[in-house]
Amino acid sequence: MVLQASFNAEEEHNEGSVFDTAKSERIRQLETLLEEYKTANEQLQKEIDALGGESAQLESRQVLSEEIEKERLEKATLQKGQFSLSVA
């Protein structure tokens, strides 16, 4: 019985160190991922700046793109309407 208790205590201790090792490894992986994310984010920001704009300017570009798409769809709709009138 004493041997079993000793064995169980040793196993709990060993499992704890395995857990600590696994936990430490996971923390190291997450820290590495965070550094990679920061580096990628900085690189993307430099690319945006090199393109001549900040993120606010990119938003206005998005609005312009949406307006162009809306105009394109309206034009297509009008052209379909003219086509159906000329066919009739």
C-alpha cells in the first residue's frame, strides 16, 4: 500500500512536470505567433503607406469602388431595358 501511494505521488509529480512543459511550450508557440503577427502587420502597414494611402484612404477607395459597381449595375439594367424595347 505504501508503494502504491509512493508510485501515485511520483506519477502525479511527473504528470505535473509534463503539464508544465506542455504549458511552457504552448506559451512559447503563442509568443512566436504573436511576434509573427506583429511583423506581418508592420509590413502590411508599410505596403499601405507605400501605395500612397493610409487605412482611412483605403476606406474611401472602398466607397468609390462600391459607387462604381452601383453605376455599372444601373447601366446594365438600363441597357437591358433598351434591348427589350428594341426587340418588342
